[in-house]
Amino acid sequence: MSRPSQKPDAVLVGVHLPGVTDHEFDSSMEELERLVSTLGYRALVRVTQARSHIDAAAVLGEGKLKELGGLTGGDGVVGSPAPKKKDKARLRRAAEEGADATNDSDANDDEEDREHDREDRGDDRRSAASEARAALVAVDHDLSPSQARNLERATGARVLDRTGVIIEIFHRHAKSREARLQVEIARLAYTAPRLRESPGGKERQRGRGAGEAALELDRRKIRDRIAELREELAAVQRDQDVRRAHRRQASRVALVGYTNAGKSSLMRALTGSEVYVEDKLFATLDTTVRVLQPETRPRILVSDTVGFIKKLPHDLVASFKSTLDEALEASHLLHVVDAADPSWPSQLEVTRDVLQEIGAGDVPSTLVMNKIDRLAPEDLHALRVRLPHAWFVSAHDPADVARARDRLIAIFDAMYAEAEIVVPYDRQAVLSEMHEAGRVADERYDESGVTVHFRADPETIARVRSLLARSRP
Ligand SMILES: Nc1nc2c(ncn2[C@@H]2O[C@H](COP(=O)(O)OP(=O)(O)OP(=O)(O)O)[C@@H](O)[C@H]2O)c(=O)[nH]1
Ligand SMILES: [Mg+2]
């Protein structure tokens, strides 16, 4: 299936609703553009329309829909016949791969259709490679299954809403077992309600029981699968809890913030590690933990976390909560903001909202305005006046990073308490643990043991005391 070369790879669709400012609308479309290019689409065009409401049938009004159809090779009319068999098979394959949960909805699909689909399958596989770059229509509003179906028919293209795009990105980028399981759960939860109008599902392809019965079977299978995945996830997380427990005594800081703010870059700079940095949305989908370098006593652990985004699908928020548990356990958050992005205030707000939602709203935090190398001096000055308590850094500037490190150490230092502790001679293992977990000074030796001046966070002091108390005869 060859594609005329003038066709764009993807079309971004947005309706400018009343009450939405030009800036809000533009930055939302820009973000959708970045999301879609993260998926690998290159030639992008926008089809936007100012309208009092989102059209119930196909989002856009008639004229605009025609324009859209012209760009993608469809006829741009609601009520167009279903996509050709090959297209349908492609769409279904995408759905089965989890690449796309929003499309290929067809309530009227009948047994005869399915027969044809089945016959066409071998053919479709052969053409899969050439179809890989088929056009995408990405819509910046949530689509109902019927809107997705209508748009698909009018455009002859694959249709995704923002949620669908985000889920696909997560699906492609998740690396660790935990992240993969979480994405799969979110994806299935997103697919299940849309099944009503979908002809997908391998079970029905086998033709056993049509209609409702088959639909029920699909739904039950999805529910069972989700339950299975949740169990697997719980096991993986138990493992991680054990690992986390080992780290618990350390001082922790988590880098949180909107996607692409520069969290991983800052993490890299602070810890000298090779975490994944890319100018893409959601480059980081797993939490990584590294030691602040050069090492301090006690050591300070830094976690990098998944970035937030507006309209993050609720299921993903819920399922990524555990990825963010690392952050929740931190005693301090560095909230990283891309100061060079004019949308930073709304990105800041989104991050705060999501933190609140996952129960991290009360963790003390510092605002870190990043990428100041991209700001004009007068803009930087205005920001400094506006945000007197924020840190202003460029993750690319070693002097800024060194300063951030010092301030971070000072924050933890202020949380530490001090105590005189006597460690009996037969408990030297505790003493070496204290050296790991805090600062030990003034060692004085007498008959009862070593008396030290110990500086560490209050929990560590309490833990050391109870360790020593336990050994008393
Ligand atoms: N000019 C400039 N670019 C920066 C700075 N910090 C990060 N970047 C760039 O911004 C892009 C995103 O950086 P990342 O560190 O991957 O951002 P992130 O917050 O980890 O993003 P996600 O993992 O996607 O949430 C990369 O291209 C970085 O090189 C900075 O201080 N100045
Ligand atoms: Mg990152």
C-alpha cells in the first residue's frame, strides 16, 4: 500500500473552545505535537478550528472535516463506509499490539465482515511493513468510541486521542518489568470500556459465539488478565520493597516535575550517572536512584522520576503511583521546572496537582527553575524577583550544579539531630553502621565503650539507640 508523498505523517486536530486563551490553545497543540513526534511521526500538520463546542459526531465541523480528509486521503464525510479491509486489519493489529486502543470501533460489524477479515489476514501481514508509516490523526480532546470511529471513516487514517497517544508512548518506552506491567494494566483498563463497539479480540475471530456472548468473553478475559498482571506487579513490588528497606536509612531527595523539565539532566549532573536524557516527552519511565556525588556523610540518595503531563490519563496516574513511591518516600522534593518554556506556570500547577493526588503534596519541596541558560537576562531577573525562594540553575552548568549540591546538603543538614552515644566494645558493627548512616565525631574510649558524638537524621539516631538497647543483658 503506497502512500502519496505529499501526505503528512500525522495531522494534529484541535478545537479552540470559548474561554481557552490563544496561548493555552497553542501550547496544548504544541505539546500534542511533541507527544506525536515522540512516537516517531515527522511531517506534522495542524487542523484546528475555533468552535463553540466539540462536534458530537466527529469533533470538527463539516467543512474542516473535509479539509482533514483531504490531508489523509479520506473523503472527509461522517457516515463514510468503513475503512477498507486492509486498513481495518491494520487498525485491529495496532489495537492488539496495544499500540492503539481508541480506534477501530464498529458497532455494525457483522459476522460476514469478520469472515472477510479472516480471509484477508495473510495478505495484511505481507503489507504490514509498507503500512507502518500510515497517517495518524491525533486529537487533542478525549474521543468517545463513536467519534473515533467516525473520524477513522472520514479520514481513512488511524485515530488517537491524547490519552491514546500517551498510553502508546508509555507502552513503547517502559523498560523495567514494573513499568511494563503498569502500562499493560493501564492500557487494558483503557481498552475494556471501548470493546463494546470493537470487532477486535482474537476469540471472536475464531467465530465462536457472536455478539454479546463474545463481547462478554472478551471483557472477562481482559478483567482476568488485569487481575493476573496486578498479582505479578505486586510480586515485583514486594521485591522492590525489600531493596528499598535497605536504603531506608539514607537521606533521600526526589527530582519531580513536568516532562522534559530536565530532571534526568540534573540527576546526571548531581550524581555523575548515565541516566537517560532526551529531548522527548516521557524519556524517563522508571525511577532510578543514585548517590549524590561527591559522596557525603550520611550519603544522600537522589531519585529521578517519571515526568508529569497535563491530562495524564487517570489510570496512568494510578498505576504510576508505585513508580513514584520512591518519590513519596523522599524527605525532600526538588521540583524541577523548565524556566525557558513559556507554559511553565501551568506545568508547575499540573505537577503540584498530581503530587497532591498521589499523596505527596505535603513533602517539603524546593522549586528549581532549570534551563536558565536559555533565558534572556531581563527575563531571568524578572523570574528571580517573582520567585525569591526558588533556585535558578542550568543543569548544563557545573557551577550551578555544584551550588545546588551545597544547598541540598544544607537542607539535609538542617534536618539532622545530634546525640552522645555510647557503643560497647562488643558492638563495633553498630559503630561502623553509624559511620555509614551519619557523621561520627569525637570518639572517646573508656571502660564502658566508645562514646561518640553522632549527627544524623532523627530516625537514624532512634534506630541506632534501639539497636544498642536490644543488646543489653
Ligand atoms: N539548554 C538546556 N537544556 C537542558 C537543560 N536541562 C535539560 N535540558 C535539555 O532538556 C531536554 C530534556 O531533559 P531531560 O533531563 O531528559 O528531562 P526530564 O525532565 O528528565 O524529561 P522526562 O524524563 O521526559 O520527564 C534534553 O534535551 C536536555 O538536554 C538546561 O539546563 N539547559
Ligand atoms: Mg527524565
